[in-house]
Amino acid sequence: MAYAPGQKLVDAAARHCGAKWQVKIDVRDFFESITEMDAYRVFLERGYQPLVALELARICTRLRDDHRDSNGWRSNRWRANTRRSNDVGPYWEKYMGSLPQGAPTSPMLANLAVRPLDEAIAEIAKQFSVRYTRYADDLVFSSTNKSFGRTRATQLVGCIYGVLGAHGLTPNTAKTVITPPGARKLVLGLLVDGTRPKLSRDFRGTLRMHLHYIAHPKVGPISHAKKRGFSSVEGLRQHLLGLIAFASQIDPYYADSCRTKLNSVVWPL
């Protein structure tokens, strides 16, 4: 599970190492599918008084862009209950908000809100004898049984689609992937074909390319940042630091060598 204390991306990927069959399902608009009511229930279930829970839910959510137009809302899921005569005026809103992507509070609230979903999916995974991990909106299932088969995998997908819908979430069907034995398997950008997660060739190639050009006497950080579409040189530098930090979870020695190359570059003030 993402964003939980002690949980690392590499740990989620490691659970699928050595798998023969793999199924990946992506949840569409994961954070924005968690409603203000979902957030309210999270706070309420943890002992907050109703009014405090409502205030906290309002602070942690916002109205979706498609709710700002009176004709733009898409379903009754986002419409608040009919106003009652005893409602407190300042607290009544026509539409409910949702968790905003990128807010520091959204990841943990989302995890707590979908805990019943995780439990339901874990039960399905048990029935199919597959491993299951969810890292934010990425759901991955795998089987070490070579005879698991595409038919069984397709049945699993159908069951997961059903339980997602029952919990108010929508699968991004275009990103659903069933990977058979012999094909390259990636989980959260990491190769899991072997006994432990590894950095992919594409990742190493991208990082190598950046380090090459920022150190090249005829290119350098300024020209490279502009050519690659970064808004600033510092933005490029922070991006590379992020890539190296990611690599350090998987291959510390490789990450250290990349960090040494990055630190050898003369960056403009």
C-alpha cells in the first residue's frame, strides 16, 4: 500500500517477483473518486465529533472542476442530499467535494477510505490463489502457477471490475494488462522477472542520457533543460535527484555512481 509508514515501492514490487502470470489494473481518477462523504466517514470512524469531522472533510477536499458548471456534474454520486429545514446554512453545499490530486492529506485519506475495498479484493485474490498489491491506483495480481491461464486471468479482471464499481471506483480499461509466462513483467516501473526487483533498461537509459548531456561541454544544464522542456534548470536538477533517489531503493551502488556524476556538474547560480 502506498503512502503508509514503513511501506516502500520496492516492497510492493518484490511480492510479484518470479510470477508466471501477471494482471495489472489501473483505477481512473483515483483520488478524485474519493468523495467528501468518504473523507467525513474516515474522520467520524476515528472518534471525531460530527461537526469536526465535517470541517476536516471540507478542508481536505475540493469541488471538482466539472461541478462548477451547473450542467457539468456527471452523476448523483456528487450531489448532496436534499437540504432539510434544520440544516446549518453555512455548511450546506449543492455538491460534494473530492480529494485533490497532489494534496499531502489525500494519500492517507484515500487509503483509509478504500480499506473495505482492499479487504474485498484481498478475498477475491485468495479465491483465485494470486498475490495482490495496491500502490495508490495501481492494482497488481500475480500467480507463480504457469497453468493459471488467460481464461482465469480474464475472470479475475471481471471480478475486480465488479468490486471496484461497487465501491464507487472506475477501472481505466485501456490500461488493463494480462502478461503471460515468458513476457517481460514490470511492477511500478521495476522489472520483476527475477528473484528481486531491478531497474529497467529504459530507466537506466533515461538517467544515463540526462547525465551525459548536462556534463557535455557543448550542451550543459541550461541547454539540456530547455531542450527537454523543463521550466528551469533547478527543475531539471530536482528531477534527476528524484530519479536517483528512486534508483537508490533498488540499486544503491548504481545510484551512488549517478549521484557522483550529478555532483560533478557545474550548475549555474
